[in-house]
Amino acid sequence: MESEVSQIKIGTFKVGIIGLKSALEQIAQTHSEKSDKEVANKLLDLLSAKNYIPDHVRESYGQAFVREFRKLVGQTYEEDNNRGLEIKVLGQGCAQCDRLEKHIMEVLSEMGLPADLEHVRDIQEIAKYKVMGVPALIINGEVMCKGKVPSKKQLKKWLEKTAEKR
């Protein structure tokens, strides 16, 4: 019985999907050159057996599955533009990583910016981002820095710039 659950963002919500990692790996070799629609349909077929996917949001799930698939195979993908600020701190929890996370929370609070902040501590998840050096900071899918803790002033500049793009 499969119990592997991955959380992914679908629209503005994080949703747990049973068997996503296995399904992505299963089709990685056969579907990397296929269209987004073909990838979405295949993943929807595979994952519908173990997950409830309502008909009215099936397309959103398909887009999210394609995004995760393209990330896995190292291809470019279209980010979901209506998600707001998505910030990830990569690092297993050393003092530097924790300090970066704390600084980000302080700057977001000072600026009054809502954001989805996640501290990725799992080494296998960190490896997926292909950054050499932690802590690393990713804002809306873009690696902003790695191997150091930027100043609060620099963090504020990056967040202002990214927030303007929304």
C-alpha cells in the first residue's frame, strides 16, 4: 500500500497528493518530449485512482502536475502567476539557515507583505533545486542567493522587486 504524500500548490492552496513522486518518476523517461497536455492527461489518469480530483478543478490539477513534472526532468515550466509571493529557504537547519528564515519573516512583517514561506530542510528536496551551498533563498522560483545570509536591506529590495511583478 502506497503512503507517499507530496504537497503541491494548486491555485492558492497546498494539496496533498498520494503517489505523485512515483507517478512523475514513472513517466519521466517516456514523456519528457511530450506536450504539457499529454503530460497532464497521463498524470491525471495515474493519480485519479488514489486521489479525489473534482471535475471543476481538473485542469488546475493538471497544470500543477505538469509544473512538478517539468521541475523533475529539469525543463523550464510556467509558474502559476496568481500565487503571490512564494519564498523558500533551503538548508537543513543550521544557525545560518535559521537566521535567514528569521530575517525574511521580520522583513515581510515590516513591509506588511503576505507570503508563503517554507523552510526546506530535507536534503533530498534541497538537491532538487540544484543549488550548491546553503542557506539558499528562492523567491517565486528564482534563486536569489546561495551560501550566505543577505542583509535585511537586500532582502527588502528583492521582495519589493518581486512584489511589483505580481
